[in-house]
Amino acid sequence: MSNKLFVGGLSWDTDSQGLRSAFEAFGEVRDAKVITDRETGRSRGFGFVEMGSRDDAQSAISGMDGAVLDGRTVNVNEAQDRKGPRGR
């Protein structure tokens, strides 16, 4: 299992700091980033969190998958490696 998690279903209002804060309850957060549209700067509704260890990542999945963050139910699972350009 990787330390990097995919977080989907985010509110348009959730920013990277809010994402980090939500996951800090489960261990060290090395990085948290909400993905935004390059042109508009608006959230695309998903992001990534890198936890300090695999155990922290597993705890975060267990605790946050299906949880409500900023009024939205989020889904959390292990991030998958991208396959080539643009994930293809």
C-alpha cells in the first residue's frame, strides 16, 4: 500500500489547508493538495493527501472514506499511479 491517497467528492469550497486539517487526525500529513482547473483556478472536486506512513494512510482511509467534509460525503482510497500522459 502507498502513503498517497486519492480523495474524491470534495466540496468546491474545500482548499488544500482544509484537506490537510481533516487528515491530520489520522497521523502525519506530508502533503495535501486540492486539484484545480488551470484556467479558472476552481477546484475540480478531488485531491491527494500523502500521509507519513502506510499505517497512517490506512487509518485515514478507514476514518475518512464516507465521512462528511465541508458538507459533502468524500471517498478516500489509495492513489493509483498515472499511466502515461494524462493518465492513459
